[in-house]
Amino acid sequence: MIKKLLLGTLLCTGIATAQSSIGLDINSDDVELLGAYNLNETIGYTGGTTYLVDASYLHNDTDDLFTLGLSGENALEAAPGLIFGFGLKSAFAENFIAFPLLGKVRYILPFDSDIPTTSLFASFAYAPSVLTFSDGDTYSEFRAEADMEVISNIHVFGGYRNIETNYDTYDYTLNDSWYGGLKLSF
């Protein structure tokens, strides 16, 4: 298990205020590797929208889940610190493939410069039966996180996730847990 965690730390990524990042979150039952890559730097786009490719791999004793997504994020001018994002992702589990639509919101708390950058994050992804294939029926994922940049470009975060991978013949909660983690943004 330690070997997987060390290897995963090198491969993982997470979304951190519209930057490229890698991360790892754990609890007593599972481990998740996270990654995000800011496409704007690659394609030379300098407009207001940030385009991200993100991936994750969630491992627990009963099943594994791999996701890959593409989203656009933009700050809301009327509310400083508020960032909305929308996109599409793909989710792969054993005998299950889904292409959920994704919505997310991040709020960077307006603290003064003495307090490290702190943000709240929530996301929801849903795929009805028309976007779910193989033995799958529907897919839903909800996440809520709090994130603090404790050292420049190093974030600690904690959150809650609920992932439902419902199959044709039965409903299955893939993950319903609290977690904590660390990510590096660059």
C-alpha cells in the first residue's frame, strides 16, 4: 500500500484555483490520485476563460474508478473570488462507462494577506442512462472541499465525496466518505 501511495503521489493531480496541479487524498478506506492541467498555457489562449483537463484515479477495496474531464472556468466579475466551471467528463469502473456533465464552483475567501489563500469548492457531475454505457444505468458524483495554500503552491485540503455508479440490475454507492489531502500547484 505504501508503494502505491508513493507512486501515486508522483502521478496524481487536482484542481487548484485554475492552475495545473497534482495531488493525493486519503482516508482509512481509499486513496485518490488527482491531476489537472491548464490548457491555456499550451494553446496560448489569454482570454478570460481557463480550460482544464483533469484526471483522477480512486482506489478502494471493492472497486476502482478512473475519470478524465475537460472543463472551462471563469471568474464572475460581479462577485470577486467566485469562479464557475462547466464541462464534460468520462468515468470508468468495472463494467461501467459514463460521460457525465459537470458543474463546479469555487469561492476564494476574502481574507487579508496575513491569512493564507483559502477557498471552498463544490462540484456535481451527472450522467443519465442515455450517457451511461456497458452495464451502467446512471452516474452521479458530488464533492465539497475546503483548501488552504499553507506554503507557496502547496495546498492542504479536506472534503467529502459521494459517488453513485448505478447499474442496470442494482444501485451501488462506489464511495461515500470524508478525506484529506495534499496538492502541489504549478
